Amino acid sequence: MLILTRKLNESITIGDSIEVSVIEIKGDQVKLGINAPREIKVFRKEVYLAIQQENREAAMASAQLPVIDSLIKPEGQDS
């Protein structure tokens, strides 16, 4: 892990297209500004982990769908 020290209004650059700036420092909180291309998704870590968990649960649910598919009759098919 790279650890950098930045002051208010200073920034770091990641690659050629991402800039992270220190916008505000208040007590033990630091407000960061992130300038990145739209195609790069930026999430707070707790949000990212929640999305990953939901994706895992959705994948588990979709693994059970073939059982349901066998109960659905295609149009025009009578039994």
C-alpha cells in the first residue's frame, strides 16, 4: 500500500485520468473530491461491499431458476 500525505487543496493523480483532491478537513473527517472519467465507477467501500453481496445473492438465486423453467410451458404447447 502506498501512503501519501496531502494538505488541504492538494491532490494525487492515479494513472492518466483520475485525480483525488483534499477538499475539506474538519476534525477527524477528510472530504475528498474525485475527478475520473464517467466509465470508471467510484464507490465508498461500504457501498461497494454491499453491491458485491447483493450480486452474490442474485447469482445464488439465479442458479435455482432452471427448476422454475421446467414448470413454464412455451406458448402454443398444451399438456
